Amino acid sequence: MSVGRVRPETDAEERAYLSRVLGRIRREQASAGAGAARVGDELARLRRWWTDDEAREAIQLLDRAQNMPLLQGLEAEAGAHARRLRQLSLEARRPYFGRVCFQETEPERRGDTEAFYVGLGGIWDDEGEPLVIDWRTPMAGLYYDAEPGPAAFLGPDGRVAGTVAGKRQYQIERGALVGFFDTALHIGDDLLARAMAERGGARMPSIVATIQREQNRAIRDGAHRVLLVTGPAGSGKTAVALQRLAYLLYHRPKLSAADMLFLVPNRVFADYVSEVLPELGEDNPRYATWEDLVAPWLPAGSVESRAHLLDAWMSGQVGPVRLAGIRLRGRRAFVSLLDEWLGALAEEPPPFRDVTWEGTVVATGADMACWWQSRWADRPVAHRLGLIQEQLLERLRGAWRRVAARVRAELVEEQSELGDDGLAAAVQRRVKQGAEAVRALVANGGMVDWRALYQSLYRPHARWQAAARAVGGMDVREFLADAQRRLAQGPLPFEDVGPLAYVKASLLRPQLPWPVRLVMVEEAHELTVCQLAVLRRLMPAAPVTIVGDAEQALVPGLGWPADEPLALPWPEEDIGTVPLTKTYRSAPAIAAWCRRLASRGDAHPEPVMEWAAGEVSATPRLVQASEADWPLALARVVRQAPPDGTLAVICATAAEAQAVAAQLAEAGQPCALLDNPAGRFPGGAMVVPLALAGGLEFDAVVVADVSAYEAPAARSALYVAASRARHRLAVVCRGDWPEWLPREDSAGGGQAVEKVGRPIARAHRFDGAHQGD
């Protein structure tokens, strides 16, 4: 390899090598551009021919059909050229970010020490020698993991053993070499600290140049069909999931981004991470929330949202009986209870509804109950509803003539002016539309009253006593009465959405409208075991990567149980776990303060790096104000925030966020209100309800009113809010400072609470330094 024979070492040699790589990239850009132009011209010509009126009359349908593959092939080629040009544009700005020097030790392959430059994509010279290797190659794994000395990687022909002679890290901006340095360890914390402190932009960036060893292990894991990645706030779980997705796309050429599902907590989060994969030269996958997946199965407009339940919880409107029920539904024992109850349906059929079509009864509820209990009594419960669907569709075909005759008679009576041809067309149209509506109803299980079926689960039964022991101190009779009351009136409670979806997925086996070959699950600590089981029913064969942290579950029990091991609904032998143990997001003083909020603080370590040189101390600012002075104090804290970057004023509920946004606007400090789960991430200064803050990060965070987190079970919610901060954190309290809230970091560094009142002669900047008001 030419790079190995002349290994650049000096600044001049490194600049010459960069120039060589950039020259190659420019030549490839010219070639790809020419190819794109040629294909574009061919496409334009073919499309003009395809749509030309005269040609349309002259060309036989068969000829047009024969040319369809040509059109599709040209469109695919145009897409490939466009993706290649986008990749080369990225590489031209930063062709590589690291280098690993490696010498093979096997006698038959031993040669000079070769330098392998690591970048976003592979770049080769005219002889086919790699100038830059893709970060996803096995060789590039040495750059992230290995230290100088013996090392090995898995190549196409098997294990390749050798010695790592050194590693170098580069800072290249817009094609210019800013600097480089050698490192003796895995990716240095210095580079990571600099990248974390200096990165700009509102949306999440790629971490490909600063992947740490433990993160790399998760990204490259190929031994497990189901991978669980856990770790504290700021440990890079989301970045790992996205980088892993890009890694799998590289190693599975037949896989495309359209085959992948990224399950996100809301659309704001999807927008926030939407630039990561394009930065890596890959397309974004399909983004969906868990609610998106199950919405087609549930009554429209009659389901409580997660955000509504969280607001009720933070406002103290979730009583102890309901809270105990929420905790129970999040347990493994509840899934077992559901399975036992579903099995008992062999003796007691679901409540079926009559299926009618244009006044014709296709099948009565009694018919279907008979089929369930008699005709298919020897079949498993999970198969019976599918058999009933097939029988209904068969009856639907048999009723076609009777329905057509009924419709014809109605139309003749209503519209006697229709001629024979018009009447026949009208009959055909109406019968077809009606048949399609009935087929859709049958396919979605509309012949079952699902809510009534699910409500029957909560009848008194001995099975509840055993399940209730999982949460301790639960009055089963009160719980069952409360569940029956909530299901009988008002929207379906959010804690029941997962179980009802599980019941429907178990009996109906619904299909997604598009194939899914790989799944990523973000913020999985907000999903219960039951909800994860629904995912498996929907996508039983798809590999899954799950990332989350039990400490960040906002409502106790509505997610991963903190006091029992997470039970994933996949075979144990398929599951691998990678715990991330370091946090990289926040400045050290912020991370230390947040650590005190976690229920298992010792499991949440300090950051592993010192913050970038020159970074102003970021000790959390603690502000106490009276009820009357709180709006003024909050506006002043926001006004004193650094003008650059993103600022989030995080509120406990949506109602509080709306009120705070109005108060800040009145005080001359307007902030965008981020209150739409289906909206976009705005950047700049914004007011954010806690329900939408999970998974996001901001340069500065203001916790609007810490007194809203007074309940002991709400401390994890405060941990989520405060740990969103990267550079600055301010915590404002309305009223007396809570005794439970830390006033110092975990190392014992004291931090005085500012008591704000009127008049205020002097104020604090966001970084803790004094300034005149």
C-alpha cells in the first residue's frame, strides 16, 4: 500500500497528503457529476416521450410496458449518482478525522507499517489502494478501540493479527487542516471535550469522529439479534443508535433506510436527530412513535395521550389507586396475567358485533361466537379470529349479488332518470365502495367490541391477587373498580393503550403497511414490557436495538420498572446488553449536581474529561424567589443567558409552559413555545414542557419552577429536566428552597442559593459571575 511506504509525519507531509486526497475527491465529483448529467438528460428525454400526446396515441401499451423497466433503472441510477455526490460533498469538507498505523505480524503477510486514514467513506487512488477507509470497516475499529501494541481485526479472509504502531487525530474544517495530534490510547477525551464544547447548531450532530470504546462496542455488535444499550443521561445512547443504523446499512448492502423503523418518543425528537444520518451520507429511516403504530387499531380521538397523563401526574392529579394500577401494568407479571386471560377466551368468546353490508347481514355476532366455540374449538385462541376473518370474507363474496340487487332497487326508486348504463355504473361503484369498507372493517377486527372485551379483563378473579403482590400494598378491589370506571367513561386511559394493543395483536395479528427489517427504539424507558411485546408481535423477525435508562422514566411504573430487571419479550439467547457508564453531555459541575438527583446516583459517574480549555465555570445557578417575584426572577435569568446556542426553559406541565411563555413575552423575553409533539425543533430560545424534553439537549437550561417536582417520585423528572443542559444550568424555585434539593455538587463544592426580591441591585450572569443589572 502506497500510504504505508511513505507515511506522513510532519505538518508539511500531512498537508500534502490531504491535498492528494482532496484532489482525488474532486476528480470523483467531476466524474459523478458527469454521470448524473448524462442520466438526467436520458430521463428528461424518456419522460418527454412518455407524456407526449402524439406519441401516446402512436405507442402501443405493450411498448410502454416494455420501456417501464428502462425508466425505473434510470431513476435508480440518478438516485445513486445523487447519493454519491452528496457523500463526496461531505468528504470534501472533512475527508478524514483519524489515522491508525498497523503492521501485520504473520510472516507471509508481514510488511511495512501502513497508515490507514479513517473517514466518513472510502476513497481509493487510481491503483485501487485506499487513501481513506470507511469508519465502519473492521480495520477502522482499531482506531476507536486499540492501544499501541498487539491487536487484531476480523478481515474478509479471517482474523488479521498485527501491531498498532500509533494513532493520530485530525481537525479538518472545510477541507483545511487545522491541526493534528498523536494519541497513545483509544479516542482521546481531549478531542471529545473539544468537540462537545465547540459544536454548534440546533440539531444533534454525528459523533463519528469521537466514538468512545464502550460506544463502539454497541455500534459494531453483530452477535445479538436484540441489543439493549443502557446508560445515564448524556452517555451517547441516541448517537450510538444512529451510528449503529449507519453501520448496519454499510454491512448489509441489500438493506435500505426505508426498511428501517426508528421508534421515537415524538416528532420533535425525530426532527432534532434528522441531520445525523445525512451527515454520514445515509438517508433517514422511517420515524414513528409507538402511538403511530397502534393508532389504526384504536378508536380515533378517544385515547388519552402520554403527555396528558404526564401533566396529570406532575399536577398531582393521579391518585394512589390509579398510580398503583399504572405500576402493575408495567410489570412482567401483568403480561403473564394477560396471556392467562387470553387463554381463558377459549371458553368465553369475545363480544362479537353483527357485520352488515348495505342492509344485508353478512354474519351475526351469534354466528361468530358459534364459530369460535364450536367450529374451531380445537384451534388455538390466537388463530381463531383469523379463521373468522376468512369466513366473513367468503360470505362477503357470496352476498355480492344480493347486495347489488338491493342497491339497484334503491337507486331506481331514488333516481329514475338514470339510464341503463348509468344505473349499472352507479350500482357497481356503490357496491364496490361498500365491499371495500366491510373488508377494511374485518381486516381491522371491527367485528369485535374490543373495549368491552378488554374491560372484561378487570372482573374480579383470583389471578389479580397474585399479580398485585408484584407492587405491594395494593387493594385489588379498589383497583378493579377504578379500572372499570375509567374504561366505562371517557377516553381510554393511556396506561391501558399498551395492554389493549397487546390483546389485539395477540388475537388479530395485524400487519404494518410497509415491511420492517430492522428496528431502533429510542427512549425505551418510557415503554412498558407490554408495549415492547407488541413490537415483537408486529415485527417478529426484525433485529432490534433498544436504548434507554430506567432513571429517566418520568411516571413511576409507566415504563421500565426501576426495582426489577427489565424483561425483554425475546428469547434470552438473542439478547445482548451494552451498559454505557460515562456521561459526556454536561459540563462537570452540572453533571455532578444532576447525579445527586438520580435515585441510584453512584451508578451515574462524573464526566470522564475536563471541559474544553477556556470554558467558563458552569456551576449550576440556584435562584429562589417569592410567589410575587417569581415571574420577574425567571425573566431575568433568561435575559442573562448567553446569547448564542439553544436555551430551553423547561416546565413541568404543558399548562405551565403556556403560562411561562406568555409571562416571558410580556417581560420582553419572548421564547418559542415548543408544545406540539408533531412539530419541529425550533432552535434558539424556547419554552419546553417536560413531556417533550426527553432525549433532547440544549446549550443552556432553565428549570422554571423546581417546586413542581416536590413529590419524591418526581425527582427522576427533575433529573431529566436538569440533565438536558450542556454548558449552563439555572434552577429557579418559587417559594422556599426545598430541603431535599442539592445545594452543592457530589464533591461537596458549596453553591449559595440566590434569594431574589425587589429591588434587585445586582444580578448574576448565567455562569455565576456578578454583573450590574
